[in-house]
Amino acid sequence: MGHFEHTTSVQHNQETVFSWFSREGALRRLFPPFGGHVVSEPPAGLAVGSEAKLLISAPGITGSAATAVGEGLAGLTKRFGVPSRWARPEVAWTARHTALDAPHMFRDQMAEGPLESWVHTHEFVQFGEGTDVIDSVEFQLPSKVPSIARRTAEKALTAELERTFAYRARQLRDDLDFHARYRGTPRLRVGITGATGFMGVQLRALLTTGGHIVHSFQRGIDWDPEREFVDLDVMRGLDVIIHLAGHPIGGRFTEAAKQEILDSRVKGTRTIANALRTVSSDGKQRAFISASGVGYYGSHPHREYEDDGLSGENTDPEPLTEDHAVGDDFLASVCAQWEAEALAAASDTVRVAILRTGLVLSPDGGLLARLLPLFAAGVGGPTTRGAWNSWISRDDMLSLYVHAALTPEFSGIFNAVAPNPVSSEEFAATLGSVIRRPSAIPTPSFGPKLLLGAEGADELAFASQRVSADKVQSSGFVFRHSTLDSALEHMLGSKARVSK
């Protein structure tokens, strides 16, 4: 029988901490993106008998990379009607709650999974104004593990538990501190479009653990941008609408794909904006938070700087502020039309905020999920010499959406990027350093062109945008991860941050 224990000290009282754990979304917020997926949270919260369904990935960075590959394959298998679980190298795990003594403890055990047994006790002990969260795990390896290998297997499992619980500790502190900064604001009713996607699932979790009520719009049921339909009764009950829905950008830029990218954003935003204008006759104050992208500035807004040969000098191009001109390529045109539809909703009773998003980083989706397998295999490297990457961690992007929803003065257009953009070379070197892999081999240009086409590669893989975060910082927003190494170390469970 193996034993593992971890204590996390937070500067919040016992009631606050236990309440956070008891809310919808807590499991999703604590589950590491390198560890697999939460299929479903316990429907009855911490109540005895309630169950959560998980998919657990293999340990280490190799397991994370394999899961990232599986995530991509899952999208392909879906097109051909093949169950996505066949593509994912993960193991099913069912956790069942077996004891509850609020606000002091709760316990769950493995009802289905790869181990012989697993019992996890969560204790909450008040100290002064703070709380110790004590996690105690008793586990037993499968009986089929040979006795000669049991010690090695137990050591490997303990190392992965240290990685996982170090992540949970940082995530818990960051989330509790974030919600504490908005403690004086009223609890809101928030509607989210695109609530089942890479951003939407975690955004819902961050909001619900903060005590807000969230309505996830369901296409074809309470909204349909193709018919410009929104259920107005639902809209009337909302304080904030966060609009994330849009066709994914990341495949080949065929004419059909480009039209779908444009239409999904313009029609969807117009549909929400029109509905807001209709319900605004009741005089209720509402906020409309819409996504956009730094693609607004064009894929090469520093072209003159690059053409002058300055990229080899010590000077850098000036960061792009929100006042910079729109670019002249496809994605710039999409962003401009997208934003125009959102801004049309602004009125005396509707506050509009637009977030021009940079490269959102998390190992379970987006750019990082595509890069991780290459870097884990030791063949990753920079894509374009001298190009600038304006990135933001997913947790900061989620927090920024909530900040926009809860801050009455937050209106207009904001760049949603971390305050320290990096060059393509620095991005590759940092990722390689965090996962302890080489990163000097440049990515051949034919690879992105093969996947995205020439136009898509130029606007996505080879884009260079050095974007300013000054305006969003001036709004009072506090970044969790202001540097790329701190972001990657956290989301990848690097040993460099295990003890932090």
C-alpha cells in the first residue's frame, strides 16, 4: 500500500476554501491540462455517492505529448464517425465521493480505473486567517505488476503525484486570490457562446467557482446564428454575454473554409448584438464581451521594419497598441468586420468590450498542443527567424474575460496578450528548456504550408506581431503569468515549479 500526502496553505478562511471546492467547476479548475481530461464532474457536487468521470494520460511530458496527438486525431476520427476515445491514449477513471463533513473534509475513491485501489481524503484546517488543504492518498498498484517492478512503479506514481499536486496548489492559490480581488462585486448571470470549446469549458468553471450563475448557449436550441435567432427570454435574464463562438482557425485556408471563418464570426456576433438591442428596452444594464484577435493588425504589421533589415539589430519594433491601423490580409478583414458587429451593440445600457486575443497557450489545445509532440520528440524549433509571438496563458485569458465582465469601467478594445512577447527563437528555446528537450532545429517552411496552404501559413505560422499589454494592465488586471517560462512551467508541470 502506497501513501502520498501534500499540504497547500492559502490565505483564505476555511469557509471560503471549502465553498470553492463544493461548487461546479472546482474539479475542472484543479485538474492539470497535462494529466488528461475531465469527462464529467460529479452532478451532485461533494455529496456522498456522486461520481466524476475522468480520462488519465500517461505520466511525464511524453504522456502529455501523446495526449496532444490524440486530441488532434480525435478531431479527425469525428469526421469519419469513429469514436474519439479510440484516438486518445488515456485510461478511464471514475471517482466516487464516499464521505463528507463540511467544511472540514470530504473523501473520494476510485470506483473504476487502472489501480487496485485509490482513496483520496481532502482535509481543511483553519490557521488564523488562512487554511491548510491537506490531501492524503492511499493507493495500491494493480496485482498484475510483478513484485520486482513494484518499487519502481510506486516511485514513478509518487513522482507524478508530486507534479500533479504542485500544479493543484498553484492553481488553487491563483484562483482564490483572483476571486478575492472581486469580492465586492455582485454575483452575475453570465451567458457564454462557444461554451463547449477549448476556452468555454474552463471559462464556465472559473465563473461558477466564483459563485456566478452561467448559462451555456446551445446552438440550435436557444441560439442559431444561421437563422439570426436567440431566445430572448434567456437574454433578458442575463447580466453579461461572453461571445466565444466561431469556426476554428487552424486548417487550410480554402475559399470554403475562409467563408465559414468569416460568416461564423460576423453572423454570430450580429445575432447577439441584435438580440441585445431588442431586450435593452427594459433599461437593464448589461455587458457584451466579444472575442477578436491580434490578427486585426495583419500578419506582418512590422513589415517595414523587417524590410529595412532591422531585425538583426538590437532595437525591436514598437509594440502595437489598440490604436494601430488594421492590416490588409484575410484575418485582419475578419477581425475588423467581427469587431464592427460587436461595437454596434453599444448603447446607454449595453457596455461592449472586445478582447484582441494573442496566442492562447495550454497543452490540451491550440498552438501548444500542436507543438508539444514535435518538441517532446526532440525535433521542435523556431518557425520564422525574427518573428514575434504575442502569447497569453489560457488561465490569464479566462481571468481577463471575467475581469471584463466584473469591471464596469472596462469598455472598448483591449489587446489580450501577456506583457512580455517573445521572438520565435526565444519561444522555442523556452519551451525546449522547460521540457528538457533540444529546440534548435528550425521548422521547415514546407510543413506549415503543407498543413495550412501558403496563405494560411503566412497569416498563422509565419505571422509576426509584437503587441502591447499596457492598456489592459492599466485597467487593473493582474497577470498570473507575465513571462513565458512561468506560464509553461505551470501548465506543463515542470519540475522547475513543483516546489513553488
